[in-house]
Amino acid sequence: MCGIVGYAGGKRSVEVLMEGLRRLEYRGYDSAGLAVQLEDGGFEVLRRVGPLRELERAVAERDGGFGLVRAGIGHTRWATHGRPSERNAHPHLGNGGRVAVVHNGIIENHQKLRGDLERRGFEFRSETDTEVVAHLLSERLEAGMSLPEAFGEVMGLLEGTFAIAAISADEPGTVVAGRRQSPLVVGLGEGENFLASGVPALLGFTHRFLVVESGEMVVISGSEVRLAGPGGEPVEREPFEVEWDAEAVELGGFSDYMSKEIHEQPRAVRATLDGRLGEDGVVDLSEVGLDLSGVRRVVVVACGTAYHAGLLGKYYIERYARVPVEVAVASEYRYSDPIGDPGTLVVAISQSGETTDTLAAVEAARSFGGRVLAVTNTRGSLITREADGVLLTRTGPEICVAATKTFVAQVVALELLAMELARCRGTLPDERLQELATELRLAPERIQNTLELVSCSLEQAVSLFEEARCCLFLGRGIAYPVALEGALKLKEISYLPAEGYPAGEMKHGPIALIDETCPVVALFGDGVHREKTLSNVYETMARGARVVAVAPPDDREAAQMASAVLPVARAPEAVVPLVLTVPLQMLAHGVARERGLDVDKPRNLAKSVTVE
Ligand code: G6P
């Protein structure tokens, strides 16, 4: 949570900082701010509460431009310590205003540090944990240390997780940064260099990046990048290239990123399958570099939408490979007493690759010697460095806070894993594997058909939510995790209480919610126990529910019974959850837009959660 950005070089710093913040805004939008070094040796600091547009307005309204600016830092905030206010907005200044700091993460010992600093005469202006860093730095700068020296010493005093960037008025043209767990990358330019919480922030300026490992710090100027290890020792590291182009993070004619990313799903699935599925049905996951033949058990750890993908993964792995699968919410798993042995494969799913709880769950799984496979969308992310093997979903950057295209790509990646496990264990005949490969290859087309079908019928379904005060999503078997994901999408972006439930279990509780203000969204399709689901839906109708049926267009009975239909392409079992997901994403999007909400930046949420 929170995004940080830094620039050194003097060509265009305010532009880079603002563009970087724009692309990091998904990480938090409670407030935003920047600090730049001015020609006269001072700082200019601008901070505004609310989304980035408030800061943009402040920048635009500033008289006379910024003049020559040699370096700067910026921040977009997801509040942890101290409510959103201008006082709590970053950057924070040290005593005397000669040093400015931005921070992502939580400094766990900030109260003790704050008490000590107050006793030494420092005055605090905010309630944040970050401000201690600004004062600790200024204390050392006043004692004659350089910014990199002071920074290295202060990092050693901090407990918790952080990525911090700082500038000093006395060291023009230099930004110093460091991290522990929270993400930070260096972007390499010509005569200018950059820092950011994530690669997408800098794609408009460079495609060459350098990883900063946990515990390291980095000093950037226009001409130089110096990495140092925890003891101050210089570190040499090769840069890496990122293929994503800047257009991938533009709207390209769509009204919002969610809509764009929903429509990119056929491409996301195709890219994730590309080169991994031979004509003969043989899955090629050699890139993962893990020998899967000894796998006796699988544990999936993940959060949010990725957890739902994990539930679908369980279904496919158990069905194809006959290996027992446990799917655990990472924030719970990390504090459990995990059971396993070296024959357990731990599959950690994380779009961002930086969710703190998922990383901690991976660490917990290490206690029994399990090998870790990361399924992630982010090359070079923290999880790729923790894992023994990596399976990338290749969707391109996902900007909308609510995950869409990365979910379907995760499911497809897990299906490939299930097929590969089945092949290694000999649990499916070659012909069946070939069939599955053919089915999966159809997925992009079926998703595309579904997008087109739903577009024409969404309005009626959305209208059922005008007076809604809650909503139930019902599915059985493989449609049940989809129901959970549909409910999550609706909650996240329309703020409507929603529950996903196994259709058969609904009569043991949620049925009490049913009346005409609680629409029921029911999932039908091949292999999802259609008849049984139908009976359950009739039970809700008998209690006044209005039903949205998500079903193939030729399912007459589902259509007749329902107040609205969201049609999906008919699809085989390997593709059913993918096509059922699409209408639920579009429904959530439609309901949220109808309520006038910002679908890309739902309140209180952040795209990647780098705190516990
Ligand atoms: C946050 C996001 C969700 C996401 C979850 C896990 O809660 O708002 O959309 O599913 O984190 O994120 P990850 O990057 O680990 O997949």
C-alpha cells in the first residue's frame, strides 16, 4: 500500500513524479504529495488530501512553474497511522525542513522512536509512523553526516516493513532510498534515474530496471546509481528489461481500467497459455524448473481474488492429478502450525507478488521443507525471489484495484499445473490430456463470445439492483468459487453487502436474507449440477427473490424462471468457471457505475496490501 516515486536528473522531475504517482495511485488514494529540490537550495513541498487530482490541481495552479528542479520524491497514501489529512500526508519534513521523506510500509517501533526523539526536543507535526524517519535523518545530517550515511544508520534503527526515499536540501541532485520487504525498483535512464514502488510507474520513461533487494539501500543521481548492502558494502547487479509497453497502462478508449481489463481477458488467457500447451496436449512447464513427480500434496496460499483462483485450482488438481489440495487464506496460514513434508508443493498465488501475508505464508511453509511455486503476474516481484519456481500469468499490468484479467489467467495457470501433475503421476490417459488441451485452447474465444453476449443484456440485470440492499451469489461445484469471486467483486466496487454461497448450503442460513431487495445471482452451465442449483433457486423465488440467471443462451428453463439473464457461451468443464466469471465482473461494474462510483479506485482498498 502507498506508492512512492523518486527522480534525479534535472530534466523533468515534476512531470516524472506526477506521472509516476498517476500510475501508482492504485496503491492508495487517501492523499498525495511531492517534494522537489529548488534551484535556491530549498524545498518545495505540496500535499493534498484525497485522490491525486487534488495534487494535480495544486501543481497546475502553482504560479511560475518550478524552475530548475534536480531531484524529487512523491507519494500516494493508503492510510495506516493517522487518518487522511494534509498534516498526515507525505512527504514528511525533518526539523529545520532540510530533509523530506516518503514511506510505504509500517515502522513497528515508531512509538518508542518517537518518544526518544521528543525527549531530545524534536517536535512532531503528524500522527504518522513515517515522521520519525525524517527527524532521525535530520538529527544525523545536523551532526555532519551525508544523507547516504545517515540513511544507512537510520535503516538499522527501524523495525517493520518499509520502502523509504529521502532528499536533502544540502545534497542537490541526489535521492537516497532503501527497503525492507516493501517493494522498490530503480529505473535506469540517460542522464536521469528513477525510483518507484513498481515497474508500471516508470514505463513511460524507461524499460531498464534494477532490483533493490530487501535490506539494501540505493543512491541515485542523474549520472549514477549506487546500491549498498545492509553493512554499507557496494553491491553490483545486472539490470533487467521489461517488455510491457507504456500503452499497456493507458485507457485506450475505455471509460475505466476495469472495463478495459475485463475486455482484455481473451488476450490474457491466450498469453498465459502461449508456448505452454503443445498440439499433442503435452503441457510444457519446464520454465518453472521444478520436478513435480514427487508431489504428494499441494497447499495453496493466497489472499482475496487470488484465493478464489486457488479454490478453482484445488478442483482441477484433485480431479486431474488425484493429489489432495488444501487452500488457505494466507493471513491465517502464516499463524497456523502448518502440516507438511518435503513432498508438499506450496503454490503461492499473488498478482502483485508482494502481498505481505502471502509472503509470510510462504515462509511458514518453509518450516516443513515444502518447495514453493509462485503464480504471479509480476516478474521480479518479491515472491519470485522467495519461490523455488515461478509460473507467470502474462496479462500485462492490471491497474484497476479489483482484479479481473489476472484472476482468469491464474485459473488457467493452475489448470496447466493440474495437467502437468496429472501427466507426471499418470492419473489421466494421454487422450484425455489432449482433449483438455483442446478445450483450454478454446477458452479465449469462449470468453470473447461471452463478453459480446453479456454486453447486450447487462442493463436489465443491473436494473434489478436499483433498490437492492444485499445480494446472494449461488453456485455448486466448480461454480461455487466463481460465486465467491462474483460476491467479492460486487462488494469491492459497489459497496453492496454480498455473499457467495454453495447453492445447497443456502437454506442453512442465508435464505433468511431473502426478500425482493436481495437479488439472487445463480450460476448455471455444464458440470455445475444445474438441476440441483435450479431447485435451490426456486426455493429463493418462493421467498420473493428476484433472480439473475447466468446461463448459456439455450438454457430455456433458467431463462424463463429468471427476472434477468446474463448469457454465457457454452463451455466445457475446463472453461466453465472462466465464462461464468465474466458476467459477474460486468455486473459488478454496471451496478457500481449506476451508483456513480469510481470503479477503479474503490474506497478503503488498495491493489497490493503490503501491511499485515
Ligand atoms: C488486495 C486487492 C485484491 C487482491 C488481493 C491479493 O486485497 O484489492 O484485488 O486480490 O489484494 O493481491 P495479490 O497481489 O496478492 O494477488
